[in-house]
Amino acid sequence: MVTRRFALILIAGLPLPALLPAPWIGLLIVLGFAVCVAVLDVAVAGPLNAVRLSRSGDRTVWLGGTATVTLAVSNAGRRPLRLHLRDSWVPSAGAWPSRHDVFLPRGSHQDLVTKLNPVRHGDRPAVRVTVRSLGPFGVAYRQKSRKWNAAISPAWVLRVLPHFPSRRILPEKLARMRVVEGSAVTRGRGHGTEFDALREYVIGDDVRSIDWRASARHNDVMVRTWRPERDRRVVCVIDTGRTSAARVGNAPRLDASIDAALLLSVLGVRAGDRVSLFALDAVVRSSLSSSSSSPSSSASLSRLIDAMASLEPAAVETDWSALATALLRRDQKRSLVVIFTALEPAPIVEGLLPLLPRLTARHQVVVAGVRDPSVSRLVSLPESPGAFDVHAAAAAQRVLSERERVREVLARFGAIVVDADAGEFAGKVADVYLLLKATGRL
């Protein structure tokens, strides 16, 4: 293949035919000279089979952060190489710079650093490395742009973790949780649901707590003491159907749901609860249970965050029957089920509402939906409204009225409803969780 310098040689030789009696002979001379230079350039250019590539660097990064991936280029041949490389990633990876000019003497190597600023969470892979070996004149080159074997064109996938803006309120929620747990232990000792210890009976103890078998063994009256149960279960259900793709501000509604689920998961794991994840639309996208590992371990939280990173909206209706299969047909203890979905009449009435009575009979259910703040702003008319402003305000008021009716129906079926703007949505969900812990309803 030839470069722009080949065209420059032809342009520079255009005056030559005008000096000769036969112009076509001059054109052949100029073209032949350019072709000879190109052929010589290709022949002298270093062989591409001497190029060795390897990668190193970051495997994960939070959305909004910057990752660094290094591409090491080595010359395993006996001739020096003049290379032009293009390191291609998917566009949403935000890779820069993508092009590099490298001169490699024989036996040498060079590290090419690529910065990545992803714009979406999920897996962002490297596509391919295109390598050109240039000749000394820079007129022609050898090129390979296909995916080679792993030793030549190394694969690399950057896992972009979801944006977690509610991290800023995490210290406050953790402090409140410690206060709630401390007061619960002080208040609930002897009146909880989990066995704590045996002790001798003192005046004022509830006679129903007397353990007669233990009393017979100790020749004294022994009573059982109880403590609040700690092995509680929290299930985060994330709707990834078509309603999750609606824009709320500058991001899909799914991002606000993931942010709130992340905050709730961190609080639950720190409190010693077993946090599970269930994401679905037409099919189950993710089903992750913490029963296989210690609920308080950081590995459990890492697995939850990693599973949420791969969630994307799907343009399909959500099939809530899969949720009923997972939560009703399995032998599970009473759990806090937090359903992150859109509070819209059609999907709620046709999909979730028929299953809600069975869910609330067995679990404590919270239905959380993020509200678009622009809808609330459209309700207020400007000082001198026009026809468009009046129609927009009427439509916004209708949307808010429908959401209010949906909240009333869900509350009538025994669910707790969280409806808040995107900026305070995660905090409101965490407040409900802390309130249920404080009142012993979890």
C-alpha cells in the first residue's frame, strides 16, 4: 500500500511531460519512477511477523474516572522497524491517543500508553491493533489490520463500574445505621427473635422465657435471652426493560436505579445482612445470591458491584413472572424486596400488580421509582404563558396524577412506595431501609 507521499511524487513530476516532445512518455517515466520507489520502499520495510504486542494496566474503573492501559511493542527481528500503530477500542471507551509512530531498533521495545475515559458502564473491549511497517522513504508500507492470535494482538476488556454519585452520602447513612443498630441491640435484648444466651431467672423476667430443660440440668430456674436477628435478607430487583431506558436528566433511568441499589447494597453488607441481586426484563439478566459467601465480606460486595456493571436497558417489556418464580417458589425466609422500576400505570398494572399480593404476603416489599425533575418543573407556568406552555403543564400534571394513583394502588396492596427525584432518590431508598431496621419490620 502507498501513502500520500506517492501522490506527491506524481504531482512533483507533472511538469516533466511538458518538456518532452511526447507527453505520454513523460507520464510513463514519472509513474514508473514512483512505482519503483514504492516497490523499493515495501521491499526495505521491516517484516510485520517480527512485531510482538502485549498489554498491561487497569482492568476496572469507576464511570467518570480515567483508566490507563499500556501497549508494549517489541521488535523480535533483525532489522529496525518504522511503525505506525492504531490501537482501536469501542467508541464508548473514550480511548486517546489512538495513533502512534514508533521507531524500534532490533531487539528493542517501547511502551505506548492509552488513556480511557468511558462514557458508559459495562465491558469496554479493545477491538484490534493495526500495524503499518513503513519503508525508509515513507512512500509505501506493509499493513496488518485483522485480529491476530493472542500472542500478537492481545485482547483486553476494561470493566467500567457504574456511576455511584450517592457515595457522598454514604458516611452519613453508615453513621445512622450504627445508631439504629446500637439502639436496637440495647432495646431488643431479651425481646428479639434470635437466641442469645441462658442466664438465671431474676424477678421481673417474663416467665414465658423460662427454659425448663435447662433449669432441670442446672438445678436452678434459667431463662433464655434473645437478640434482634442479624441474618436478614435484602433482595434488590432491578427492572432493565424498556422503561429503564427513558432519560432522566442526562442518563437513563436505569443508572439512577443502579446508584440506589449500590447504596442499599453497601449498607446491607455493612449491617451483616445477606444482599442479593435480581435483574430482569424479558429474561433474567442477572441473579446473584450472597448465600454462597460470607455476607459481611468485601468479596460479596465486589460481586454485586461487578454484576450491576454489566446491566443495560433492553427495548422489551419486563416479564415479572420470573420474579415470582425466584421469590415465591423457593424456600426463602422473609426478606426485604426492593423493586426498582418505573411508576407508570401500564407496566405496573399489567405486570407487577397481579403478583404483588403474593409478594407482600411473604416479604416486605418496597417499590422505588425515580421521578424526572423536568416534569415537576413543567407544571409551573411562566408569567406570560403561551399555548405550548399551557399544554405542556397540563400534560405534566396528568403524568404526576397518574403516578399518584399508582402509588395509592401499590400502597393499598401492602407495598412501601418511594417516589423521588434523581438527586435524592438513592437517599430516600436508604432512609426506608434504615427506618425498617429501626422499627424492627425488616
